[in-house]
Amino acid sequence: MTATMIFDLITGIFTIIGVFFTVVAAIGLIRLPDIYSRTHAASKSATLGVMFVLFAAVLHVYVDERVFDARLLLGLFFVLLTAPVGGHLISRAAHAKGVPLWEKSLQDALKEDKDKGIE
């Protein structure tokens, strides 16, 4: 096996892992009961899925064209920072608007913190 074939295999594995996490996020968005669970699924799994796919793209471009593409790494870094923050802000906004939790939820930590005066 040549080095290029090994890198192609690694790129394929990273892509498959990324697609798996993205599909899990999509299933979570469809199947989970409330907005809080859905934003958790979208922000965690989709972020991880996109990061794996972008890293596979970085590796593929570097091996095939011998060019280090900083734009892909910047995209990876941008997704890493913005997706979880966006999910958190959507959940906080929903809680502030009074969107109810799923009836089988066990704890509302944000409400408990507000009752204690912690924000």
C-alpha cells in the first residue's frame, strides 16, 4: 500500500464517521420530543459530523494537491465555535419565552438557578 492509498483510506473513514454523526443529528431532530433536546442533538452531533467531514477534506486536499488549505481549517474552527453557542442561545431564548420542557423531563436547571438568583 502506498502512502496515498493509506491517506485515501483515512479520508474515507473520517468522511464516513462525519456522515454517521450528521445522520444521528438528523434523526435526533426528528425523533426528540422538545426544542431543548433537539438543539442539543443539532449542536453536538452535527458539529462533530461537520468537523469530521471538513477534516477529511483538509486531508484530501493536502494529499492530492500538496496544498494546505487554511480556509477549510478556518471553516472547521468557525463551526466548532459557533454551532454549540448557537444551540445554547436558541435554548436560552426558548426558555426565556416560556417554551415548556418535555413532560418527562426530570430537572430544569436554568429555572433552579434563576430561583437562586444565579444567572
